[in-house]
Amino acid sequence: MPAGTYMLVAQLRGFVYGQPRRGEIPFPAVVLKTGEKLGDFKLDMMPRVVIMGRVLDQSGDPIQYAEVEAEPASNRIATGNLSGDGKLRAQTDERGMYRLSGFPGKYYVKASWRDNDDTREIRTDGTVAGNYAPTYYPSAAGKDDGTLVDAAPGADVSGIDIRLIQSAKPLRFTISGIVRGLPDSNDPCHVIVQTGEKYQLTNTQSTICGRDGKFVVRGVPAGLQRIVAQHSSGLSAVTEVRIDSADATDVQLTLKSNAEVAGKLVFEGEGTPKGKIRLTALISGGVDRSLGGGEIASDGLFRITGVPMGEFEVTVDPMPEHSFLKSIQFNGATLSGRVVNIESSRASSLQIVISSKAAQLSGMLRTKEGEPLLNALAMVFLVDDSEKADIGVRDPQRSVQLGNDGRYSFKAVRPGKYRLLAIDAFRSTNFSDPASFKKLAAAGEEFEVKEGDQLKRDLLVSTAERTNAISK
């Protein structure tokens, strides 16, 4: 077998395997070094545990469709749990019963009722049951007030009944208002509501407004809401409303006609690239804003029609090899980045300059012992601003997957100052937390890249010890 890191998957009916967690990935693993032989290697499996009980309302009646999860008191064991967090999950049946099965240990067991219209209790007098808050066993609002469930190897722990507690405030709200500027048309007007902070949307709901433009969206969770109206004639701007304790009424949305963006691509190299100029919506508001793009003519001119209001990232598809986007002018103003803001239906101008002299950066990722990191599940990130560092970025100019030979390569780097960060799924910890990832990115040594450079930089993978030290 070649050197590298291998996941261990052991299966035996009624048993489960686990080992001390090496990194962020919840799977057991073994590391083989070059020339190493592992003899008498044992996998000690343990009998599965079962945790059973019921979820009840305040009157002692069973709750159907409640979501139950058992959170381990310690996350130091990797068991291969596909959820990635080590939690056991189940849903109650019509008797309010649930059954969880997994690795032995101590767990906090929590029940949450899915507050959907089709599962809400309707009383005989026509009133609707109140909202229930997430509740920890036996009947606690928070984990610290709950009781740990100790499940020894092979044990069937029964009678773990959870009595849901009433929420002090509504868990779901209603958004209502009117869409103005609606044309006399049979085409439907959709109103879309998305919940969550910017780029971290957690819920999407929609409705069709009436011919008078009025709309109502029910069952919206608390938090920051982004609301937008979509019609065949155009879109409204995205309206933000934060809901914490009361419904949002009288929300005003105004449809605006789609815009046109035209301009020229200037290529500092030989010939003119073939392809399209695309505008990609940063916040879609739940609306399909995938634009076909404008074809680049032989003289570099392009035109994009049907552009709605909003913020868009400018991309060239495909980007010429070993090239970078040097500058963008939007309506005569030079932009610091690649984002344009379409605020009206008036025609907009866009000039793009691409240079064929992008820098190249490559190197070897090594362990703390100085050995190449072979056959690893690792990523290398090129960071220009640690405050905006994001582990979810999938731009090949910002993140690349490590090769089986331990090498990485960025082929089209824009001039500027950068830091490198290497993350290995089985050696690094805490990197999935956004704040910790930013700290890791900021800890790297800053270096400068100039136009046309061909740089080689080896770097060390962020180990658990280094990650924990930086995150403190």
C-alpha cells in the first residue's frame, strides 16, 4: 500500500468501532509512512448502545414527528458517524416513541418539535396549541440544566422520556405587505423570503401575491429576512427585515425593469479570449438569477441583457490560462474588487482588463517531521484578507486540493500580498469554525506576489496542537 492516511471502516452487526479523534473528520483513520509495516493491528469493537423513550407535551400526551438527537458530552472519539458531529438522531412515531443507537458514552438528549402547520395540534374549541421550545431530558430549556444519559457498552437505556416545555415567545412569524409596480399581466408574481445572515441562509419560503400585489408568507423563523419579488417583467430590490418577537407587516416591494450591461474586454496578451462575460448574483433572494452572459466578440465587445437589480460578481468564462483579472471599470469608476451593484434599469457600462502575466505558486505540503504529506485529504488556501477567509471558498485561485504526491499548485495568481494555510482533515482541528479559520489564516507568514512571478513555497500542515494554540 502507498504511504498516506486511510479511513477505517469496521462493520459487525450490533457492534461499533471508535478511536481517539485525529482531526475534524469524524472517521477513524490510520497513517502509513513510507516503508512502514504495521503488524498485529487490532480493531477493538464495542457493543452498540440503545437509548429509548417518548416525547410528551405538557399534558403528558405523545408528540408525533418530534426530532430527537443525542449529543455526546465529549467529541474526542471518531466513530464514522456520517453527521460529522457525533450526534445520534431519530424521529418520534405516532406513540411519541423514539429509538437511538450508536457508540457507548454519555449523551445529552434533546427533542424539538417540527412546528409545521400539518403537525400542529388543533384543539376541539378551534384554538391552536402553543409553540414548544427545544427541550433537554428530562424537561430543561438548556443543556446545562439537562441530565446526562450514561449508556454503557451493550446497554439498552429505556425510559428517557422528554416533556416539552412551552416557548416564551413564538417560534414562527408572518410577513405580509404589497408589491408595487405590478403590470397588468397574467404572469404570476412570486415573493421569496430567505432567513439567515449574509451568505449563510438557513430557510427559504415563497408565495404568489394577489393581482392587487398583496402577499402573506407564514411560518417564517426568527432572524434576518431577505425579501424579494420576482415577475417576468423584472425584480424588486432585496429588502431586509429582522424579526425577533413580532410579525412583519406592511413590507413594501417595488418591481423594477431589468437592465442592460454592455462593455469591452481588453486582453493584455495575444489575440482576444473566446467565451462569455458572466454576472453571478451574490444574494439571490431565492430567485433564479443565473444569467446566460454576454458573448465576447472578436473586438472584445459584449452585451448582457435582462439583468435584474442587485449585487453581482463579474467573471470571465473561461478565464484564459495563466491570466488574471487586472481591473474593472463600472460606469466609469474603477472597482476595488469584482462586484458591481445594479441599482437601476438604465444601461450600464463595464470595461474589463485581463493580463496574461499571472503569477504561479507551487510547493510541497509537509508534516511537522518534514516528510511530504502523501495521499492526504488536505486543502491549501491562498488568503489575501484573513478577515474574509472562508473554508467554503471553491475558487481555484483561492483554494486547491493537495495532490497524492503532497504537492499543490496555484496557476493564476493576481499580484498582491498573501498568506498560505494548509488544512488536513485528519490532522487539523477547529477549522470548521469560521472564527477559528480566520485566526489560522492570519497566523500564516505574509509574502508578496508580483506579476509574472513563479514562486515555490513549502509549508507545514496545521496540526491539532498548532490549531488549538492559535485558536485560544
